[in-house]
Amino acid sequence: MEASVLQSWFAQPHAWIGALALVSFWTAALARKGTQAHRYAGRVFLLAMLGILITSVPLTVATWLRGQAVWAVFLGYLVILVGVNCLNAWRAIRHRADFSSYANTGFKIGSILMGLAGLGVVVVGIAYGAVILIAFGAIGPLAAWQNLRLANRGPTSRQWWLRSHYGAMIGNGVATHIAFFQIGLARLFAELGMHLIINIAWLAPLLIGAVAGVLLDRRMDH
């Protein structure tokens, strides 16, 4: 199948599902935790992320077929990263009363896969001098190390599931905002130049997500 066909079939559904993911993410984030609004919005967000993952696969293939191998590899890594995060976010709630069921063999395999994929992207980023690839590739092994340490050491608090849940959801939110900003910034601030826009769109949500994670961790510690 040609790249143009895949693009025409899946690009529009991918964009609409992405808009739903963005709206449901903020609905869940702003709703009071534990309420029905929070739970329902969170479910819609995870279902939307599943739709994004499904439509991302053919779009990644289309990128490869167009000869953009580096970006195809990067997009494939993002599919793995977001997929593992979505699964962990859902399973943290489902198995919050049983840590061993959460941190099972599948959890460890997913973490290792995410780490190896990230390392591969870091290598590609270094080879091509691409800061974005290096920064985002590093997330994989870092998250894998944190997950495997949690699985081996066990939880340090009774709210381990909440940390795992919001950590994964922040990661998914970062991915959603990257897609939104990359499109929006390109249209609103074209005079900035695509190189600068791309760096802002990818790195700003990453930085904000990291800060949000640190602040939430400190809030829980106190």
C-alpha cells in the first residue's frame, strides 16, 4: 500500500481522536479526583489514546514508505512509549489493592521493551545530531529503570498506585500536547520558522510534564 493512501485514510481520524484526547485529558485533570467526572473523563482519555495508537501504526508505516526512516523509527518508539504508559495507567487503578498483580512479568517486559526502544532512539539521535530524539529517547530507559526498581523493591507507600497512575497519565498528556502544539504553533506562529516551532512543540510539554511530576511527588511526600 502506498504512503499517500495510508496518509489519506488515517490522518484525519488520528487528528479528531487527538482532539478528543486533549479535551478529555484536561477534563480529568481539572475535575476533583475520585469523582465520577474524573473517572469518566479518564476512561475517555485512555480510549482516545488507544485510538491514537491504532491510527499511529499505519501513519508510521507511511512515514517509512516516504523514505523518512529516522522519523519512522522515532514514531514507532513513541507508539511503544505511549502504549506502555496507557497500560500502566489503567492497570495501576485496576490492581491498586494487589501490587504483585500490577508489577508482574508483563509489566517488566513492557518496561524493558520501552527502555531498549528509547536507547535505540538515543543512538539514532546522537548519530544525526537531533536533540529531540536524544531528549525523548532518554525517557524510555529512565522510565524503565524506575519501573523495574519499583517492581524489585516493592512500594514504599500505600499510594504507590496513585504515583504510577499519574506518572503514566502525565506522560500521555505530554504526548497529546506535543501533537496539538506542533499543529497549532505552525499555523499561528509560522514566522518563527519550522525548526524553532518543532523544538518548542516537542520540548516545552516535556519540560512542563517533568516539573508537574516533581511537584506532585513532593505534594504526596508531604
